[in-house]
Amino acid sequence: MSYEIRSILYASDLTPRSPAVFRHAVGLAMKFNAKLHAVTVTLPSSSLPYEEFLSEEKMDEIKLAGHKKAEALLRHRIDVFAEANPELDVKSVLASVRALEGDPSRRILDVAKHVLADVIVMGSRGHSTIGELLLGSVAHKVTMKADIPVMLVPIDR
């Protein structure tokens, strides 16, 4: 039996350390000749503090603008990474880039299933046990609920 990785999901929180995580995702995709899917997830618009004072139309407009901005930022960062690292053939492995809204861990797992990912690559800040209990951790939730391997790249240490 051979071991194959055909599809990889890279989940980004758009922090300044995200390129270090992306490097691992690209390297893995190149090593296995796999397709790489990039996603970032923003919190639901219902978390906006002034939602009750805005019309539904205005809320939809704000939501769409935020969604477009998050996706554009992810695409821009990938382009900057590709230019700075010409030895990594990012364009040949990158299959999709998307920004979604919702519960980050749930949406990451949904996209992983949708793209038939064999592995998820994401960063982890390594909160303490108490920190994870109080704050939660997207990486921890994804790792505990995923039915595929999750590669956690340490960041912000």
C-alpha cells in the first residue's frame, strides 16, 4: 500500500506569521505533487457591535466587503510569498483560495471535506491548557474533530 497526499488544506488566520505556516503547506504539496487549497475564516457578522442599528441591506454590504477584503488579503499574501520564494512553485500547486464566514474550526473542517483534503496545515500559538480552556483554540478544535491528519506549525513563540 502506498501513502498518498493528493489534496492539502492550508488554513490561515492572516497573522504576520502565516507565511511560515504557508511554507510548510507549499513544501508538502510540492513533495507529494498535491493540490493546495487555501482558506481563511472570518467571524460571523452577528458579532458586529452595531448590528441592531443597521439595516439588513447595510449588514449584507458590510459582510460582502469584509469577505472580499479577507480573500484579497489572503491572495495578496500568497502572491508576495510566491515572489519572495521563486524556488517554491506556488502557482503549480495552488488550486483554490477562499474566504469564508462562520465558526473557524467548523468551516475549516467543512472545507477539508469539500476539497477531499488528505491533511490540514495550520498554525498553532500553543496556548497553555488554562488558556485553551478559557479562550479555546481553533487549532485544538480542528485537531480534536478532524478525521484526517492535522499538521500544526508553531507560531508566535
